[in-house]
Amino acid sequence: MINKKYFLSTAIFSMLALSLVTGCGGSTSSSSSGGSNGGASGGSSDNQNYQGTSEKPQAEAPKFEKMTIKFGHSSETSEPTHKAALAFAEKVKERTGGAVEVKVYPAEQIGVERDMIEQTKSGAIQLVFSSPGALGVFNPEIEIFNGPFLWDNWDQAKWVMRESDLGKEVYANLEKDHGLKVLDPAWYWGWRHITANKEIRTPADMVGQKFRVSNVPIFVEMGKAMGASPTPINFSEVYTALQQGVVDSQENPIPTIWAKKFYEVQDYVMMSGHMLQSNHVTANAAWFNGLSPELQQIIQEEITAAGDAMTEMQMEAEISDLEKIKAEGVKIIEDVDKKAFEEATRGVYDLFADKWGADLYDRVQKAKSEFKP
């Protein structure tokens, strides 16, 4: 069951804020320049899951300087990512007495993942939601977390990335070398599955497929290992590429297949589950480390709470959106030979040994073994 307390608190806050604005008028200022906010700064949203922390207003709460935090992501406004980001914005505004406003930019409004990470690194924006593979462009060892058939289950993956010594080391290296601070690596994106206009059950069925993949090296090599011809295409252009036959197939989690309407241009969904992906929320390190300890705590707590809520919503969407896709007449192929795909892609990790470090894969396996359910 979804915990609904958090979203109730954001809704109550939004109503109180609206009544104050209506009754008193007033204006706000910010320390960052404006731009389109995707309808995402502060206002109420359809966020039934996220209720934030249990922090209660103190009698003498710290005073915060007015500022605007820009938060970019690539998901559609209907997806759990955006809903969680909006609720995060509401909670930060609430806990800072309205001084800190978070503007959320969805659906690649301000650039593709890599562009948004570059903007975060430069300080043009403060927060970005992205895949570990995209962060791997800057710190290659993070890319391994986006590898095929790496994780056994979500709890294991979350623990390795959030809690293990290895995870902490990898993210500390990213901050030290590139000025990018991962605030939370555990915003569940889900199990990725193949879609196509033909039935695919084994790697042999992938031969000849122009297979859209993310423009990330491990995705490209995974596509090759599966037997396909991998074709990197920007996320926002995938639907058109499928529609026009530029590519024949693609792979994404079920909620993305639904939100991006790939079911309109693909006849089959193969439940390949070839990758479990956890996306990351990353900050400009100099900006975050320069905030007051009180504001750092608020942002960190609310990012983590939003990630947990987003995880619940995304897991529910994996089930409900699959039923919606079935209702659209798409055939779901359940009997995919996952073992054959796993064996076909096992050698992918060896290709990156020089780039990541020869022992990184073994270190991930060791961290996995240390996880206690």
C-alpha cells in the first residue's frame, strides 16, 4: 500500500499558501534567473504518495535567504518522477517558510540528460535527475550500475548504491573529480524491457534489428551483445524514430513505454527484464556545500523522501501501466529466454575493465554479497 500521508501534507500546505496569496497579494524574488518552469514551482500536484519527512515547524525556525533552485529531468509530467519532484519542491518551500523555491523542468525542456548534467556541473542549474549511465560519461565507474543483469532485486541494488562502502567511494570520486554531488542514487526507474514489431524470445531474434539505445557506451555494447544493431537516439526523438522506421525496436521500463506512447508504434512488449535501473539526483557540489547546514539537511531529507515515494509510485505503475498497454492490443511476450540474454551480455563487463578498473565488477559482486535482506 502507498503511504499517502506525505502528499496530504503537501496538499494542505498548497491550500494554505494559496489562501495567503489570495488574501494578501505579494511578490517573491530569487537568486537565479527565471525561464520556463514547466508549471512546477511550488504549486499543488497530483502527488498522493509523497509526504516528505515528519519534520514539524519549529517555534524559531532558521531564516533562509530567498533563492531559486532549478531541477531538470527527462520524464513526462504524467510520470512519477515529475510528481515526486513537484512534491519535493513543495516541501522545501514549506520548510523554508517560502524562501526557497524549486523550479522543475520536465521532459528535456532544458536539454537531454548529458546537457543537464553539464549545466549542473557549471552551476547553470542546481539539480538533475539522470541515469547512472549518463553520469558515467563524467566518472566511468558509475556506468557499471547501469549494466545488464547486474542486480538480483531492488533492495540489493538500493543498498549497494546508497549504503555500501563501494557506493560511497564511487560517488565521492565523482564529487572530487567533477564537482557533482549525488544526493540520492535510489530513485527507482525499474526493470527495462524490449519492444518491437516482431516477437523476440532469444538473442537470435534480435539479429537485424535496428535497436534504439541510450547514447551511453554500456547500452551500445549491450545492444551489440544481444545481436542487434544498436542505434543511439535522444530520448525525446524515440517515438518518431520508431514511427518512421529509423529504428525497429527499443528498450525501457513499462511506465516509460506507456508515458511515451511507444505502444502506438510497437506491436510487442518482451518482458526481458534485462536491466534494473536506479536513477540519481545529483547537485552542483560547490553550490550544495555552500548552503547552510540547516538548508542542506532539508534538501537532503526531502530528496531522499521524494525518491522513496517515487519508487513506490513507479513500482505500482509497472503493474498498472502494463495492463493499460495490454488493453491497447499490444501482445506481451512473457516467455523470453532471459538466461540466453544474460549469457550473451555477460562479456560486456570485460569490455570496460580498462576504463572502470579491472576489479570493479568483482567489487560490485562483493558488495552485493554483503547485503543482508
